[in-house]
Amino acid sequence: MKGKAPERLVSGSDDFTMFLWEPFVSKLPKARMTGHQQLVNHVYFSPDGQWIASASFDRSVRLWNGTTGKFCGVFRGHVGPVYQISWSADSRLLLSGSKDSTLKVWDIRSMKLKQDFQAMQMMFMLLIGLWMG
């Protein structure tokens, strides 16, 4: 990330933990982040660097402060492991994809589910998009 803040990295593990690093500041992690109950499958900084999101086999997505690593909240609603997450360009929405064949869009400001897509809905939208051009 650009600016005066040091470069940060985040790692997730199969021991259910995450670490926040500032590799040019210290060889030791800045923060140890705990809370997931199963392995951490995916971690991702928001485009503005303010947030870190983590996806886990415990069926949750957790939100963390991108600077300090402090826990900010949890998104629950998937009934299967969460495999992947992705941020909107403005860092206001978070998308999660799960083994339960759903995509969920979470609103970061309200910490609530904004939209829920089932597998058949996603296929229909894809087909309409391909058909329309």
C-alpha cells in the first residue's frame, strides 16, 4: 500500500490463526489474530487497506482492522465452509463464496447481509449476461 504506513502482510493458517506482519519494521508479527474455529482458508486486505477479511471452514467470514489486526466483527450465514472472499473497489462491500453453493454480499458499514445468490440464480445471471452481449 502506498503512503507513510509501513507495508503490511497477513497470513492465515490451518491452526485457525492469522498473523499481521510489517516485514520492514520487524521480523516478529505485529498481531496474532484468533477467533476462527476451523482452518483459515483465505485472507484479503480491502483495497483501501482499512480492513482485513478472513474466510474459514468454520462457515464464517471475519472482519479485522487492517492496521492493528484487532477483531471488528463476524459475518454468519453460510451453511458450508467459506472458500473465497473478494472486496468491492470502494471497500464497502465484501463477497463470500461457499461450498454451500451461495455467494453472499456483506455491507461493511451495517455489518449485515446485503444480497444472497444461490447457484441457480448465478447460472441464470451468467446466461442472461452472455446472451445479451
